[in-house]
Amino acid sequence: MVKSTVPPGTTRSIVAPAVLEASGRRDGSVTFAMNPEFLREGRAVEDFFHPDRIVIGCSEEIACRKVAALYDGIDAPLVTAGLEAAEMIKYASNAFLATKISFSNEIGNICKKLGIDVYEVMKGVGLDTRISPHFLNAGAGFGGSCFPKDVSALICLAESIGEDPRILKSVMEVNDSQALRIVTILESRIGDLCGKQVAVLGLAFKDNTDDVRDSRAIPVISALVEKGALVRAFDPLANAAMSRIFPGINYYGSAVDALSGADACLVMTEWPEFSQLGHEFDRMKSRVIIEGRRILSCGGKEGICW
């Protein structure tokens, strides 16, 4: 059984022959299944026991029955399909969620220029049952080990068979440029960044993890360093991981320490504890606060696209 996210055709054309060769078994004596996982990082146990659906692709019906038996007692719709279809379901699901995020950010960028709150807009949009409210939160874009990799892989797959996946390419283009808008906003607020102390709150690609893979904080910190800013970074879990990428910036043990004396603050991860920050921002040299995630409850902040 394969659970990893792999391009369509992998289980049948790569995994199956390798297993048969290594085991010395003949074709037809071993059945294969593709059971993609839909687990969110930091919430894997909850998602395993309460999935939206269970997808099983199989080479033979007996394989589907055996894999389905593993989920006895879990109440969720069961989708059975061919091996390749099951592999594509995972890619298409992640690509669609990434598309919703980039679409929301594009609408958010337009709304900000028009003085409209994109969160009010997307609340109304998301109530349409054909759309749903999930993954419509505009902000700094998506990161992590799945969405960027899977969308890029799907683009490569499409191009390898002569297709031009224009929507998927646009999803990545919007995402690649979105986070850097926060640096542009910062420059418009405080001018030349050289020598400025900039607090960056949130380094992980999302809350409840120390994973910084493709975190939206990475291009932002890179741009700040390139422009001569002095970065004061804090994340509840990810300081150590980010220090391996940016060993030359300063890391702090709390948000308060990172904010003290800062000329500006950028919020890049939706850690719940950041929503409690208020008077702590008074420790800054100047109270310039820009959010890449809509998490703060204090006044006087500006959003990346709201």
C-alpha cells in the first residue's frame, strides 16, 4: 500500500515492479493499493480519526476490501478508484486548495486598493455551499511541505504531456509574489530599511509546528536582510529551524523581547498567542505593525491585503 503523494502512474509503473522484483513474486500474485493521506501537519491524529473522506485506489478489488477494513469504526465517505485516479485525487485536492488561497489573495489585493475589507467579502463568498469558507483567508500565501511541492509537481507533469497548466502557474506566481508585498508596504511606512530594527513574529509556515519549509517568512526575511534591515525574529517553536537558514539574524525567546526597540513588526504566522498581544507593542520604537496573517486583535495594525 502506498500512502505518499506521488505522480499518477507511480504505484503501477514503479512501486509494483520493484516490489515484485524484490519479493520474487510473479505478477498477479500481489495486489497493490494507493491510500493517500489527507492529514494536516500538527493535527494529524485528529484528522486521521475524523477525515472528510477515505480514498482507496486499487489494482484488484480484494486490495480495496483489505485497506477499507483498516478504517472500520471511522465514519467517513469511502471513495474507491483506480490506482492512478487515487494518486491524482491527492494532487488535485491540494492544487485546488492552493488555488483558493491565491484567488483570495488576488481578491484581497484588489480590495485593499478599493478600501474594502476582503475578510468581509470572503465571509459572504464562503457561505455559498458550492464554495465553502475554508482556505479563503487572504494573507501572505501558502507554504509548507505539501502545497508548493504538489502544485509544482502537477505543473511539471502537465508540461511533460504537452499541456500548459496556466491556472496552476498563476497560482504559484501569485503565491511567490504575495509575501513580498509586506516588505513593499513596510518601505512605504518607514522608508529605507537599512539599519532599521524589524521584528518578525512567526517563522513556521503555520501554527502548531516548527516546520519552516517554504514558510512565507523566508522570502520576507531574505528581502529584509538584503535591504540592510536588522531582523529580530521570534517563533514559539521554529527559532532553531529558521536559524539553520538564517544564522546571521537575531532570535528572541519571546514576542516581547523581539518587539522591544523595534522600528516595525511583521506578523507572518497565525500563532494564537499573537492574538493576545496588545500593550506589548508599546515597547517598540515606533508602532508600525503589518500583518501577513489576520490574527492580531489590537488596534493600529495594517494587513498585507486588508
